Amino acid sequence: MTLRLTNTLTRRIEEFQPLEPGQVSIYCCGVTVYDLCHLGHARSYIAWDVLRRHLLWSGYRVTFVQNYTDIDDKILGRAAEEGSSMQAVSERNIEAFVTDMARLNILPPDRMPRATQSLDAIRSLITELEAKGAAYSADGDVYFAVMKHAGYGKLSGRDLAEQQDNAAGRVATAEEARKQHPFDFALWKGTKPGEPSWDSPWGPGRPGWHIECSAMVREELGDTIDIHLGGADLIFPHHENEIAQSEAASGQELARYWLHNGMVNVGGQKMSKSLGNFTTIRALLDSGITPMTLRLFTLQAHYRKPLDFSADALEAAATGWKGLNAALGLAAATSSPDPGATPELAAARARFAAAMDDDLNTSAALAVLFELAKPLRALANRLERGDTSAAEEARAPELVDQGQLLLELAGVLGLQSETEAKTSSTSPGPSDAEIQAQIDQRQAAKAAKDFPAADGIRDGLRAQGIELIDRPGGITEWLRG
């Protein structure tokens, strides 16, 4: 079965065909780093981590780019509240993001550009849009002219004429008075007192939110990519505006497939700070919920559907994970050269692959995992009760093969024995000097624009439990996983 995905752009499930055979380019909209990540971020980034893992398991070479938005009104607002700076707020929350994602066993992106590091690309893109008549300047601001893009609204299904009628009669702000159309949006914002700014052909200022991603997609992956990812709340206006900007500049399709995950509901209502039902990843994990319980909980629902968060649902996931974790722990103590070789295990592998190829049906894929785990879970329970004969039974060749297949398929979903996860950081690995030598080689490859070689070095270190973190100024730090 070929991978099939629901494409928001076409509103149908489509067979996935990459631009280049065997290779997949993915851009995922990242966080605005003004605060800690919340449960909605966990839901989104777990879903896209599973997509990436499945593509890798299926044999694709994947380039996964995810940005940081580190220029934004919310960051400036938080800095003003704290009496600090935009950079200080951003750096603190970027470090927290890296920690939270690692706890959830989410693979780090291959590259994580920042808006502050992409200003040349942003200014260049705005200049092109202005030269093509798709953008105009007004009093130090630059706006995108939505009426100049014939396809505006194709992702969200919104009709500009209808929206303009609905907006009739509302009180115009000073900014709206400068616009040619009420739904034109800012590409560049003129400087305001007390705010950081950068030079530009239109005067000092800073980029608008939407243009950042368009510039970073083009700079990192080119004019057209395979898959663009994000939450359903980004469809309009963010992703709609990204399409308009990018396609007006290049004349080419921005992304072949647009995937969006559903939102998180708490008590039947969308999670939000204003309703008081807002939960950060860190607070949830620090309360005693294990990372794999949270991961399992999110994967029980299809990525496109709303995720209903409740104490009962989380408790049920914890119970399910306890049994699966016991089976994974037992399987991790054995090894087999050819897991899945028997007809029964080959059939289980095929059912798992078919579920994942069916628009990432993780619920059906989990059913295969629980089926494989059942005899191992029973043996683990016997061992816990002191039945020493269970250890010998667990070494039976057929159960060893089954356990190894369980470990492999669980890995596709990013699920791992939590005992294994806690002890893996103590396993031997490359020395500090060896790691630095690899980092130096990677920097040289990037300088030579040999990005496949640079990504290969990152992947090689990751396989040894070393995660790289790229910082501003070309500095790369690392953590042992």
C-alpha cells in the first residue's frame, strides 16, 4: 500500500508522490518563542515526528526544517513585562523548547532557522514582491496586495469579496486606512519607539510574521517543497498568506501537500489561556505524567481530529502504557537478527504499515503494537511476581523475534521503554573531542553548501545519542541523549 495523506489544499486524501523519488522535503511551522510550549504544541510536534519517522522507516531520505519565530509582538510584550529584551526571552524559551521536545522523544529537525538569522532572505523576498506589483509601501510599512494574487483563499476556501462585504461598516484603524484592501497584510513594519529594528529599503523596522516562513522555506528548501505542516489554527491567515507571498514571487507552487493537525480540547472547550484550561508540557510532565504516556495519549486519536484532554483519558493512557512499557522493557533485554521473519510476524508488520500508510492511522497501528505486546506483557507480569521461569520463556526464539518487531514498530511511533530512555544517557558514546571533531566537519560541509554531508554527520551523531543544537553566530552546542 502506498502512503496516502489528507491534503488540506485539495480537501481529499491523495497518494503521496515526492518531487524527487526517494527524497522528501518538509517544512514545519515552529513556535513563537515567548513562552513555554503547551499541550497543543505536544500534539502537533508528536504527530509530525511520527510522519517523519514513518517516512524514514519506509526508506525515504527526509529533510525536515522547522523554524523559530523570534521576532514577534508577543515576544516584545513579554520582554516589556519582564524588563528584559526580545533576545533574552527568545533564548530562554528556545532552550526550554529543546528540553521539552527531547523529553517527548521528538527527533530534532535537521535545520532550525530563526527569523533573526533570515533577515537578508526576508528583505530580498519583499523586494521581489514589490517589483512584481504584489506589494506596496506606505509610511514605512510594506503590505502584500491580496487582490494581486488570483489564488488567494484556495487553502482556506475563503472568498475575498464575501469577506470584504462582511467587513463593511467597521471602524477603520490608522493601519487599515493605509491599506489598499482590508485584508492586505504587513510584510514589513516600520519601527516603533522602544522596539528593536533593522535597516531596510523602506526604513528601519522588522518583518511581519507571515513573510518569515516564506523566506525560510525558500532559503532552506527551495521554491517548491513536498510537505508543509502546521496546526489547523494556522490555515488562515498564516498559511494562506504564505502561499500568496511565495507563489506571487516564484510563480511556482509552494507545497505539494498541506497537512494540519486538530486542536486540543479541555472539558469540551478549545484549550486557551483566557479560559484557564491552559496546560504546558513541562507542568504536565512535572506533575508525574510520563513522557511516553503523553505520547501514547496523543497517538490514540487521529492527527486531524480534535484531541479531548481529560484526567480520565490520561489515566486510561497511563494504564495502557504501563503494560506496553513492560513488554518493551522485556523485549529490549533480548536480540534477534531477523525479527518479523515468520509469516505471522510478517503479517503484523504489514498491518502496521498499512495503518500508517492510511493517512497515519496511529490508532490502528497501536492496535498492532498491543497485539504483539500481549504475551510479553504477561511474562513481564509473572517476572514482577517473582516467577523466575518466565525469564527462560521470554528467551524462546519466537518470542524474541516478536519482541524485536515490537521494538521496531514502537520506534516508528517514537515510543520507547522508559527504563531504557532513563538509562540510555549513561551508555558509552563518542568522547567530547570526537564529538567536536564531527561538529567541525559538519561546519565545513555547511560552509561548502554540502548540506547532505552536514545532515549525515548530524544523523550519525544522533544515532549515538548526541543531539546538536545550532545557536546564532554559527555556534553549535550538543547534548548527550
